[in-house]
Amino acid sequence: MENDISAHVRDKVDAVYRSESRRVLATLIRLLGDFDLAEEALHDAFAAAVEQWAERGIPENPRTWLISTGRFKAIDRLRKNARFESADGRALDRLEAVQTPEIDEDGVEDDRLRLIFTCCHPALSADAQIALTLREVCGLTTEEVAHAFLTPPSTLAQRIVRAKGKIRDAGIPYEIPSRSDLPERLDSVLHVIYLVFNEGYLTSRGTSLTRADLSGEAIRLGRLLVELMPEPEAMGLLALMTLHEARRTSRTTASGEMVLLEDQDRSLWDRAQIEEGVALVEQALGSHRFGPYTLQAAIAAIHAEAQSPGATDWAQIVGLYDVLLMTDPSPVIELNRAAAVAMRDGPEAGLALIDAILARGDLTGYHLAHAARGDLCRRLGRVPEAIRAYERALEIATQEPERRFINGRLEVLRGASLR
Amino acid sequence: MKYLCLIYDDEKEWQKFPKEVQDQYMGEYGAFTESIKKSGQFVAANQLQPTHTSTIVRSRNGKISTTDGPYVETKEQLGGFYLIEAKDLNDAIKVASRIPSAKSGSIEVRPVVERPA
């Protein structure tokens, strides 16, 4: 009987840990003004919950209970340290600085935003922002983050220690940025989420399983951000991620070979994710305050909604690339636009644009530019030129599935040129 | 907290500016300094002589060696500093972004180690 109760309590504590630990941590960081102290307090609070909830029953509001217990445990810890390190005085100073908690629903949600913006502060390196966000906001362990990024755990742990040190010593505040700073600071958060997603989506390294987990984590993070701060570009990024994710299973064959968009089995695309993505794009576009993520999502939405490659609205895609180039000019976007123009106006028109980009010296070291050129030459029946372009692409490409794909194309072309 | 804002700019460019442009720059600096004195964020500030006036000094085993500076050749050189009082890094970044050279060069913002008196 007693075992039943303690097993029940442990299950409950586990469930509360999964749903509440990130919120409790975010609030404890604000109350205690220190990441490490807050993490220790979080663990102390959950350890106390296992003991005390079995004895006295589960509190009405577990979150509030955990926050105030964590705060008391931290104060205890600081008192103890102060006794041993009285010369230092730092612990005591901190103890005095510990604020009396104000715990309300809005406050807790604001703390989650504070945590996100602090972890993604542009004064931290991109690597540190990613590691800290996955660790503190998503609750991944150091080992999990290290595994996902194929980094030794000790390197990752060092990165996190250094980032926390910078937050403390450089005085990075725990706050939601002011209106005037928001665009730049939000960009930084969106960029971190996008990098995490791409790390999982572009299966460049490692096993496919861990990578998919990272994409899922990025989508969860994007969803949380939209919930806390429904800014158009946050919606745009979430839309972009869900629309890409919807196509995941059709992007590779069972044996891990790459499948181009035009050859993908569209019945494999996840309709629910596409619907969610499309709805988000429409909402973001409707705000008239959208940016590059929303525009890229809009392009992905057109692809996702087309019944077949031929039925794709290429004119609209070219138009969206035009807007994208105005707000966020880049040769890679120009290349994508050229591919869309080739679909709208024929391969010749696209080829002229790609040749112009390459002639400027932009993208000459980018394998996809040569692969795209090879594809258009192939469609035009210019076999020797297509072979040269694919050979150039192969010299630069590093990812195995892409290399196999290019080699496959080359084999077919060489066969054709012999005939 | 106190932050040291180190001002890096291309001093060769600066020397090439006509006098009116230099005067205008100095005017902007004067107005900026005045504004942070008013807001109570000013602690200290100085412009430095160009890097060709720099000297590197080392003492090893009691032996002093003196060489011509600068330490390393860089595109931008340290040309001056502001020591400011700011609430936190975001506050310091706001102040640093208004230093006139932020538009042409770059500002390094470093927190000062504060020890209990």
C-alpha cells in the first residue's frame, strides 16, 4: 500500500517535472539572479517534492509550491556558503538580493520569454546560444545536446559554463527586450531556432534518428515562442519549419537516397502539418509586418499545396522570390529564383540567370549552383555541358547522399552521350 | 556596473579627412559626452594619440625592454575610450551604439571587475 502511494507520487512528480520544470527554472533564475543557483534550487525543490508530497499530499498548485520551495532551498544554500566563505561575501550579497517572489500566471510566462531572450542574446556566440537554449529552455541534458551536435560532452559543458559566466560577468540582463530593440533581438532568437531545425533537417552528419529529434525540438521551441509572443516572423518561422517537416519522409528513400521535390511521393506529405503551416503563413502575411521567414514559408506553402510539380504556381513563387530579394538579398536566393524562373519560362531563361550569377563570381564554390546548371543543360539536351557542370558540382559536394545523387545523374548522362 | 567602451577606428582614414569633417566629428563627440554626463552615465573618457606614438614595455627578470608599438597591426586601431556607468549590458550597448565612431569603426564593450572596497 505504502509502495503504491510512493509510486503514485513519483509518477506525479515525474509528470510535473516534464510539464513544469522549464517554467519553474525560468522563474527561479529571475528570483535568484543566477543560472547555476536556480538549477540547483530546481533539483532541490523536486527532491523535496518526492519526499513531502508522499507525506502531506500533492499541493493544489504544484508550480507555485516548487518555485517557493526552490527559493527557500537556495536561500539555505547561500546561508551555508556564507558561513564558510564569509571573506568572499558574495553569497551574502546575493542572499540580500533575492527578491520576494511574485508568482502569477503572466509573470511565469514572461519569465519563459526572459529565459529565451537571455539564452539567445547576441552578445553570446551562436554556438553558445544554441547550446544554452537547448539546455535551459528545452531541458535537454548536456549529453543529449552534445550527442545531437556530435560534440564531445566536455566541450559542450565548457561552452555552457562559459556562456553562463558571460551572462553573469558582462551583466546580460534577464529581461524581455524593449519595443525598440525587439526586431534585432527577435531575429537572434529566430536564427537560433532555425539553426537547430536545419541541423536536424539537413541530415548532413550522424544518424538520422537524433537529427529528427532536433527538428522536433526546434518546432516545439518555435511553437512556444509563437504562444508567448505572436510576432509575424515567429509565425513565419514556425510555418516554414512545419511545412518542411511535413515532407520529411518523402525526402529520402528507404535506403537513404535523396529524392528531389519534383520526384517526391506527395501522398506521403503530412496534411495536418501542411494545414497548420499554411494557416500560419496566411496569418503572418495578413499582418503586413512579415519578413524573410514568412516569405520563405509562403514559397514552401505553394509547393506543399500543389497536387503535382506541373500544377505548381511558379509565377507566384517567382514573385515571392522577387520580394524576398528586396528584403534579404543573397546569391542563394537568386539561384532559387532562377530555378523557379526555369519552371515558369523554360530552362533557357533559368540558365541565363544562373550563368549571370556565376559570371559575377558569386556561388562558383557552391555545388548546388553547378548542379542546378547541370540539370537545366540536361533538360535542354546539352549533354556534354551538363556533364561538365555535374562534374564541377561533384568536386565541391561533401554530403554523401548528394554525391550519390550527382553520380547517378552523371552515369545516365554519360550513357546518353555514348549512344 | 561599470563598462569600458574601447573605440576602434581606422586612424589612416581619420587623418585623411578634411578639417571640416574632423571638426564635425569632434562636435558629435562633444554632444555625445555632454549627453551622458547629463544622464549620469559618464565616468571618464579620453582620446588617444595615434598608434605611431605607442610604446610597448616589458619587464622580464628585472630587465626592462622597450619597443616601438603598436603590438599588432590591425585594420582598426584603439583611438580612445569611455568609461561609463550602466545598469546592465543592454544599457551599456545602447550607450556604446551612440558613440560617433560606432558608425565608421567599432566599439568593444568590456565590463570592469568590481571588487568590494
